[in-house]
Amino acid sequence: MSTDQLSVYDAIRLRRDVRAEFTGELVDDQTLWRILAAAHRAPSVGNSQPWDFVVIRSADTLRRFAEHVADKRDEFAAALPTDRAATFAPIKIEGIVESGTGVVVTHDDRRGGPQVLGRASVPETGVYSTVLAIQNLWLAATAEGIGVGWVSFYEPEVLSELVGLPAGIKPVAWLCVGPVREFQQVPDLERFGWRAGRSLDEAVHRETFGG
Ligand SMILES: Cc1cc2nc3c(=O)[nH]c(=O)nc-3n(C[C@H](O)[C@H](O)[C@H](O)COP(=O)(O)O)c2cc1C
């Protein structure tokens, strides 16, 4: 799938959270590097670049993380009311092993020193910056025809231990990254009746939130 001539609007429109469409082939190193370079070009508060990327290809690590996520999925399912549990049951929430590549995006709040320009009164701007790197990664991957799936069904301590994060470095996301057969046109959660999106009209407010 070659989609490298996409405009940014095309990439935004085509981007999907991918779980079931990974082909099982590995993303090649050069493509992965371009995608990571796009992530690394994200804006960041005080130019602090608080992110790092841990690339995981070990079959053993992928399997161990997938097992942990399966446990967390079971916990979530067990806490649902019966009708929601039935809706949730067929929904796939990760493609950890099938994608063949995990990218753990981490956040270091100490990066940039004690006086990060712009973060003094809104400390979350540090994590916002790391999340922007993830969005750059996701859109660049889409433009390359590479799928990305964000997995957040995990205990941060378990993931930190699994990939050897030093104290003070937090995991923000496990991203499954790999070639895909296709991008679904409709988000999985909508296709499976879990939750539909809302219209732009509902999200845009004029002058005041109630306006
Ligand atoms: C912070 C964050 C965490 C997410 N965690 C998961 C997850 O654990 N498993 C999953 O299948 N999708 C996860 N997603 C993907 C969302 O379900 C998905 O983005 C949403 O349903 C809209 O679908 P789309 O991305 O295909 O447009 C996550 C997305 C975000 C932004």
C-alpha cells in the first residue's frame, strides 16, 4: 500500500486505530525511522522534547505484554453491565503480537530542567507535548500506509518493568505499528456499536461554552 503522496488532510481522514488489519509483516527500519522522525518534530512546551521511544521486537516481550493486556481486558469486561459486556465482547482492543513492533512512548517531566518555558502554571503541558509526538507518529504512519494502534489497557508499573524504564520516566502509550491490509473507514468502536462519534457542530462553541 503506497500512500506517501497524501495531503495532511487525507492522512487525518484515513487514520484509524488499527487492531485487526495488521498483515503480520514487519515495518521496515527506514520507514519506522521516518515515522519516528516525524514524531520527534512535534511541538513541545519550552522546546523540552520530553518524549522517548522504546522500539520492541522481541517476540517474548510482545507475548508477555499481550498476556498482561488480556488480563486487564478481562477485568474491564467483568465490571461491565450485561448489555455493555455483550457489546464489548467482539471488540478487539490490540494487535500487539500481529503488528510485530511495539513502540512505547515515554514521558520525562524533568526534561528541560526546573524552568520549562510555558509550563509554570499548567504542568500538564509536558504530557500534552508527548501526546503531540504520538499524533505526529500516527499521521506519518498513515501517510506511509502503516497502521498504528494505541493500547492503554495496562498497569503503568507493569509496562515500566517490562521495558526497563528508569525511575521518573512514565509510559504514555504502547503503540502497535505495522503494515496493514486496509484502513477501516469507520472506527471500530462505532462499527461494533460501542460508541459513535459526535458532530463537529456539537463540539464548536462561539464566544462562551454555553454559546
Ligand atoms: C489515549 C488513547 C488510548 C487508547 N487506548 C486504546 C486501547 O487500549 N485499545 C484500543 O483498541 N484502542 C485504544 N484507543 C483508540 C480509540 O479507541 C480510537 O482512537 C477511537 O475509538 C476512535 O477511532 P479511530 O482512532 O479509528 O478514529 C485509544 C486512543 C487514545 C487516544
